[in-house]
Amino acid sequence: MPRVREIEEDGGDPTLAAVFEKERELFGGLLNPTKVMAHCPPILRAAKLLGASIAQSGLLPQDLLALVYVRVSTINGCPF
């Protein structure tokens, strides 16, 4: 059982609605960190923008970026 209740419905919040819609399109559902950070929509939005800015910075080639994500998730015990 999670320690923090996960939020899966946007409750009419436009920030959550936009983030949830995009994530459901990309992954077919919501990722657990998104459901937890949804308690504070401004923080969720900022976290998503930070992740996007890293990918869009061009500092790492896309292929290498994907490998970095896999390695970090492995170190953290994340199954994907």
C-alpha cells in the first residue's frame, strides 16, 4: 500500500488535466510519481518541465539520454 494516496483524476484542475492527458497518450496510463506529485499541481508541472528541458537541451544525444534513464532507474531499483 502506498504511503501517499495516488491521484488519478484531475478534479477539474487544468494543470492536472493537461499533464494526465499527455501521460496517458504516451504511456497508456499515469506513472506513479505523477499520481503522487498531483497533490501539488504546480510542483508536478515544474517537474515535468524540468524533465522535458533536459531532453530538449541537446547536451546529450537522444540515444545516450535513453541509456542514462535506464541506468539511473536500475540504480534506483525502478523496473523501467
